[in-house]
Amino acid sequence: MFSTAKAELKELMSLVRELAVYDTTLAVNPAIQPPAESRANRQSKELRLVELASKYEIL
């Protein structure tokens, strides 16, 4: 159980970092128009982040 929680919390931190970099990049340079695949990938990462954050009662 602890190893699962540890892995999921690492995943959560990684998702936070990845989404922050993605969003910051787009905010700094609005000329960047990410392809639909990139936006869909970002959305799936955000859904996973919410899932994990809810599971561990972080949100």
C-alpha cells in the first residue's frame, strides 16, 4: 500500500510540474498554437492530476 501511494504521489508531483511548464510556455508566448493532440494530452494529464489529488484529499 505504501509503495502504491509513494508512486502515485510521485506521479502527482510530476503532473503538476509538467502542466506548469506547459501552461507557462503558452502564457509567455501566445503565438504558440499547440496541436489538438497536445491539448488532448494536457487535458488527460489534468484529469489524472485531479483524480490523484482527490484520492489523497489534496483538493
